[in-house]
Amino acid sequence: MTFSLLDRPIQFLKGVGPRRAEAFARVGIRTARDLLYTVPRRYDDASTVQPIRSLEVGMDANAVGHVRSKGIVPTRSGLRIFQAMLQDETGMITCAWPGQPWLDRRIDKGDLILVSGPVKFFHGRQIQPREMVVLARARDADPGLEEGSGRIFVSYPATEELPQWVLRTVFDANLDGLLQRIGEEEYLTPEDRAALELPSLPEALTALHRPSSLAEVEDGRRRLAYDELFFLQLVQARARRQRAGERPGIRFERTNELIRPVHESLGFELTDAQARVLREIYTDMTSPGRMNRLLQGDVGSGKTLVALFAMLLAVESGFQAVLMAPTEILAEQHRRRLAEHVAPTGLDVDLLTGRMSAPERRDVAERMESGEAKLIVGTHALIQEGVAYSRLGLVVVDEQHRFGVRQRMALGAQGDNPDSLVMSATPIPRSLAMALYGDLDLSLIDELPPGRKPVRTLVRYPSKKGEVLDLVRRELSAGRQAYFVYPLVDESDKLDLASATQASAELAEALGEWELGLLHGQMSSDDKYDVMHRFLAGEIQVLVATTVVEVGVDVPNATVMVVEHAERFGLSQLHQLRGRVGRGADDSYCVLIAEPGERAADRLAVLRKTQDGFKVAAEDLRIRGQGDLFGARQHGRGDILSFADLSVDEPLLVEAQRRARAVVERDPDLDAPDHGRIRTLLDTRYAERLQLFEVG
């Protein structure tokens, strides 16, 4: 099915043309459908209009009146101000638009206009309108409007090439025709809409662009959010089914030959959360289907131990298990810890990284190919050409967001359709995890082992830097170590932020008796490895770094984390940085140095109040929205959700996932006649936005 008007290039719409079409293309609007689904930047509620006589300085006013006089007022600085005297039946007030003399050509004496903006005092009361619309022209014989009329102002993301008035003109000229056609894309039945309490597609888009109330806007947004979430879950449900149908999974059999001695040697009990998650994983692994599970847990929650028990089940069943880490240091740390835990079994843990010598790599590769190597830990070297496995049964990927989709797929394609367990120490709210990883089953370790000391979190202004350095000196004098983290590598001409390279020189002078090291993403892999290895060994006492340490090694002797310009970081990122300390028995501190500001203080107070990464992530999502989390964490997936707000739309997401999976279970290829519109929309409107999820 083709919707000719909606697929029409933007240049053929009224008021556009070739030149404006280029400007629209630069903001991602190329077709009529793109225009219709453009998300407004802001809504201003002017539906309650106030009498002009009642307006007072300091108010945010909505007023309607006739223009009684107008003109351009020049200033000594050369600024030209357009002014209009607005009058209703209760009185008059001046409206002023600094720097907008061109309005003199758009507003005529006698026009009925609605203005919305703050009331200020400048030679008397004055409104400086944030928004303005002409309700009726003086030249119109029958305007058909009352002076008390009000409305909701819709503002779009404007640019210098596409100012607000151009955007509104184009929308006004084309919206009616587009709304008439959009009903052809309705895929929800009236019964579905009633059950979901959602409006029809034309009603939703009318509410988006021509609302009569803010409540109507929210109803429309929820409908468009459901559509996004449904089609996202539809793609992921098809990916789940496709993987399940490719080849049968492995049915592992538990003998306790390895699991029992390792469990008995721990010296402590698993937390309830670890035990629950392990049951979920074992249920998957002992079933005939292939496991594809995401294991989420806060820093220090014991994910690696859970992964080890999953790996032991694979080895008990005669298969190999591999754990892939993003860096050599982290891989070495995992190998060392796993080897300590499996020592009672006599089982070896092999390591394969790019840093090893050619003979060492060749020896490990031979052991892997022959099946002698059962437990293997490594980096991306595990998927390099020439590396083969004898009988790979389980793939564990640590810090999954550090790997691209193709890297994870390459490892998962090894062997006889191995089970897959991806781990993340970056807690994200359940709703975001469902949206990003709807093709995976989700397990959460939402509990920390007992007895772990909380990290004391302090917020300080830059003027208190001396006190912060005193705290660092005290900890260093006691034989401990410290991190200093900065948002930039080198000085920036555009941002007045402390940089890591500049700070390392200043700190070397302030902390001269201790060894300092510098670590940032622009260094070579060898240099980064050397610095981290020396810090881990205690040869470096102070590590000055960018956020490359966010996902790093376990340094129990590090007790202080100082973050400069903390207001520039997201809460989840700061929580990850805080997790670099507090790994040992000593009291630990995270000091957030931030510029004064009420907004920054409110955000950073969240970290002072809780050590729970999931609570921090939920607040981060509420404050910043999912855009940054999608974009920064997902290697180019971008902000795929325009209307859904995952901080409030989780019930909508749950229902979208349930319905999408039911559709795919009943009709995997969407061949049924009643799924024709769904298939067409999937191939057109949602194809480009969701294509990355088809390979994930």
C-alpha cells in the first residue's frame, strides 16, 4: 500500500519549494510524513486569557486585544524595537519586541492579536511576548472571534533558515490535507483503542499540532508513544523468534561436579538476588531453547560470580565457556578472580588477549581448538581470524555497551549455537532495558552483598578545592590511592573547564611527594595499559583521568574519587565513577566539585541520598530523558524514541511488548490480511529508525 500524499517530497507541499526543502532536509524533514510527525518543541497554554487591567509586573500573562497603535522605536545602541499598544475592554498595555522590527510589516493597526509572555516594568507596564498570533485581521469583514479567545501555542524546533513563522505557515497550509490521509495508516481497531484508552491516529496528530488543551496534547503523545514502542518491540520480537528458529539451543545437564566444590569453598552465601538470577539462568540453560539474557547489576553486586556458575554448568555438560571483556586489564582481572574460585576443582582458566606474545597466543588457541581449554577469558582477540573452538556452549560478554553489535554477534556465532549472557554494570531503569533489549530476557541483581561500606559522597564548590586536596593528602599519607576525573583531555577554547592534562601538571605541584599518572582515551592502548597496571600495582598513587576509568579495574586501595565539573556529567555516569572506590575495607569518599547553581545542586543531591544505582538511573532518566542514554550508550543507535517517555510510559511499554510478541507468535511474517498495515508501516515509517535492532 502506498500513501502518495504522505510520501510526497516536502518541496511539493504548499509554501515550501526547492530552496526551503533543502533547509527542511537539514533538520531531517524530507517528506510530508516527516512534517506531520515533527515533534513540537514547546506548548504554551494561553487558553486562559487575563484582562489587561489585571496584569501586574512579574506575571506571565496571556492577553488578547486590538492593536490601537504601533511603531518602531530606535535605541542609542542601534537596537530597533517594534512596539504595539494592545487594548481590550478593561484597559491598555504596551507590547515590545526588541530586535524584531520586521513585525511592523506583519501586524496592522486594528488587528486582533493574542500575546503570551512576561509582564515587565519599563516606563510603565509592558509585555515582552514570547509568543504571538494574529487572531483576526482588521481588514476582515467578519473575523468570527471574540476578544476573550484563547489557545494553545505550538512552537516547533526553529532554525535561522526556518524561523517559527515559516514553520507555522507551512503547517497551517498543509495540515488539513495530511490529517485526512493519515487515517489510512490506522492499524489499531476501535476495540484495541478502547482497551488501551488511546485516541485514533488522526485524533492524536490533531492533538499534537492543534490542541485545545494540554490534556489533549498528552492523550495524543501517549498514542504516538505506543506506536513507537509497539513497532520497536515488534522488531525485537521477530529477532527473538528468528534466533530461536535458526538452530535449536543446547540443553545443559547439571552434575554438580564443579558447581558444588566451588560453592562450598566461597566462605559466604550468595545474596537472594544472586540466587534468584542464577535460577533464571539455569532454567534457560537446561531448556532446549537458546538463552539470550541480559544480566544487570550495580558495581559490586556479584555479577561475575553468577556468570562463573553459569560457565561451570556449561563445562559440567562437556562444553567450553568464554568470557569477553573490553580491555586487557579487565580480562586479566577476571581471569585472576575466576582462577581463585575454581582452584578447588583443578580447572585451569585460559587467557587470550592481543598483548600476549605470538607463541603464547598460539598455545592458548591450540588448547581452545582441541577442547583442552574449558574456561577462557579474553578481549576481542577471542573473535579474531584463526581462533576456533572445539565445543563452545556459553558466551559471556562483560560490559556489553563497550562492544559493537557485530563483535557480540561474531562471538555468539562460534560453536554450536551457544547460549549468550551479556552483563552490564551500568544500571538502567527496567523500562529503558526493555526498550533497548526487548529481544533479550532480563535479569536484575538489585542487591549488594552485606557488609559493604557505602561511599561517602560530598559536593563542594571550586572555592573549597584546598579542603578537597587536604582530604586527598590525608588518604595518600595513610598509604591509599586517589582518582581525579575531568570532562576534557586538553584545554578547550569553547568551554571553560579544567582539563586532565592541565590538571595533572597542577596536581603534580600540589601533590609532589606522590607519583601521578595520566589516563585518557586519546592515549595508545599500550600506554593506557601501562598506566592502569602501575596504578593497580600501587606504583602510581594518584590517577588523573577522563571518564575512561568509568568502566575500570578493581583497585581496593583507592579510597578517594574527585570529579571536577561534576555538573557536566550525568548522574548515572557519576555513580559509575563513584563505584571505582569503596572496593576495600577502608572508608572511601567521592567528592563532586561543581559550580554553584540550584539545578546542579538538586541533581547532585540524588547521589548524596542513595547508593542504589537503579534509583540513580531512574532519576537520571527523569531529569535528562532517554535521549542521552540511548545515544551515548548505544554506539550510534541514536535517540530512537521521539514521543515515548520511558520515565512514565513503562505500563504502555509492557502492553506494547505483550501485544507485539503475540502478533509475531501468531503471524511471524505478518502475512495475515489484518496485519497488512502493520507490515507496511514497519517497512516504511519505522524501517530506517529501527534497522539497527534487526541485527542486535
